[in-house]
Amino acid sequence: MTPDEHAARAAELIGEAERLYQVCLVDYQTNINEDDHADQPYVSGADLAMLTATTQLAQVHATLALRRPAE
């Protein structure tokens, strides 16, 4: 991928990470942890894993976008 392609992919992934963050935020504000029968909200581990992975991929692409070919 070229630096410009990495930058475009980073932008896409940032948008996806923002969407996943909103999903996690809604989950946290509305879900009750039924497994523990507690009144504490929770976010599914799968949602957090996807948010983490997407954020890390965005960071990698953003970093690679900064690389310029050796002249």
C-alpha cells in the first residue's frame, strides 16, 4: 500500500472505531450484568475486543501513512 492508501484506510478504521465506541457506550449505559446478577452495567468482551483491534489497526495504518519511500 502507498502512504496515501494507508492514510485512507486509517480514516476508514477511525470511523469504524468511533462507531464501535458508541456501541460500547450504549451497552455500558443500558446493559446489566445478568451473569453476576449485579446492577452494574457491562460491555460485552467481543465488543471491546473489536474496538481494541480496530483502534490498533487504525494506528498501524496511520503510522505507515507517515512513511515515505526512500529517495
